[in-house]
Amino acid sequence: MTISARTAWSLFLRVLDLPQGSEVLMTSINIPDMVQIVKEYGLVPVPVDINIETTAPTLEDIKEVMSPKVILIV
């Protein structure tokens, strides 16, 4: 158990030990500071749009920003 979602996210990224420069797709609906934590691990946050009705990204939106460097989708 961790004390917050931010702590859990940081611990998760530390354990994964992802290569520097790897990309993380992130929607705009997120916990504050999650993007900053991604950056602190040398990862690159990539914004992905969401559908306003479902608050989820569409497959088309994900495909639009996908690259070989994408390693996580949040």
C-alpha cells in the first residue's frame, strides 16, 4: 500500500525502469503532478485527446499519436 496515487505512480515507474526517452500517452483527465513524475523519470508525456461524451480516448486518437517509443498508456 502507498500513501497516495502519486507515490504509487512514482514507485510503479521506478520498478519498471523504462528507457529514458520512452513515451507515455496521457489523457488530460489525470491526477495533478502525474505528468511531472513521468518527466522526472526521463520519460516523455504525450497528450492524447479524449471523447467529451465518454471521457476516454478513441482508438483513432490513440493511433494518431502512437509511435515506436510509446511504452505506456495512462
